[in-house]
Amino acid sequence: MDELIASIQERYLGALDRIAGAAKRSGRSPEAVKLVVVTKAQPVETARAAIEAGVRILGENYAEEGVTKIQSLANFSAVEWHMIGHVQSRKAQLVAGNFNFMHSLDSLKLARRLDRFCAEAGRILPVLLEVNVGGEESKSGWDASEESKWQALPGEIAEIFTLPNLKVLGLMSMPPLGNDAEFSRPYFQKLWRLREFLTRQFPQAAISELSMGTSFDYEVAVEEGATYVRVGTAIVGPRQTKTEKV
């Protein structure tokens, strides 16, 4: 266990250094970027080792797997647990009752269910709206692949801003997979422009967060304005077999 903690800590600190370098290259403060260490399909022991290595934000893709870890590691109260994967409506209660933050709100139907379950739990859940900047059918989220489609988005998501138990803080997306990190840059730039567009449409809202960038391209994401990057394999190692289908 000590060896695992040490190896995760080394990679975690290295990622923080690279984030700081990317932030400085783009004239930003490193403190403006938060690192989510993704522990999906990893055992509880790996998540615990990450916490003991100094990680303070853990990301999970699968609701039931994440809740198992949250409950098993409940003594680590300073840790934030973020839901970053697609959530089926029938699992909204698990997310509403257990996670601190959600990056992947991808429909009005899910938003309404989350709002209801948060009300029952007496919680307000910070969320990001997931948008599909690449137009891939395999990706969830509102279609934002063409800027000509953006005019329709305010009408589709306006109700979400009125839900009292959800707090919309920004946007999340994952670009198509390319051959190198630079392939992602125009998609990250598009997400930044979309945030600016929606900020003008909803001036009363604080749409300040951008969740973009993974192990493959997170430095480019920081250069293009990411406030959250989601890094798994580069810190905790290869995934194990996932424990839940979604």
C-alpha cells in the first residue's frame, strides 16, 4: 500500500506541475485549475491510496461503483466526489444523495429528477451542463457541434437554471479522440466560446467553469481555459474491469 501511495503521489504532483506550467503559459493562475483524479473502474484500495497521496477531488463514471467507494471511504470527509459520467435517470437518486458535484448533466429530464431527489435530501447539487462539441453519436450532451445550433440551446436549458436544488456553474465536454493532444485544441476553443455565448444569454447565472481535458490532452485544455481537468490513467494507472454497465 505504501508503494502505491508513493507512486500515485509522484504522478499526482507531476500532473499539478504540468497544470501550473500550462496555466502560466496562457497567463492564468494555476489556482484557477482544479485536478479531478478519475478512479472509475479502480478498486476502493486505489481510491484510498489516492486520498492518502494528497488527492482531494475524485471522479467517478458509474453511480453504483462511486457510491460504494464514497461509503467505504466516508471517514475521509475532506474529499470531494464528482460524478463525471453519463447518468441514467433511474440512478439520479444515487447521484443526488451522495456526490458533491456533477460534470455530466446532459438532459432536462435528468435535471428534473436530480432536482426532486436533491430536494428530498435537503441538498443543492452544483452541476455542469454536458455538451457535445464533436457531434459524435456515441457522446452524450446537447449538440453544440455547429455554432449555428447554439441559438436553440438557451430555450432547451432555460428551465434548468430555474431549478432550485441545482446550481449550474458551467460546461463540460469531451472532444473526439485524435492522434495527439493538439487535435483537441479547436474543440476546447469551441467550448470556451460556447460558455461566452451562454453567459450573454443568461447574465444572471455564473457560468464560469469549464471541465475539459483528460490524461491525453489536459495541458492543452488548461491553455484553452479549463477550470477542471479529469485525469485518471496518468495518475492512478490503467483501469481494471468496470463493475457497472450504464
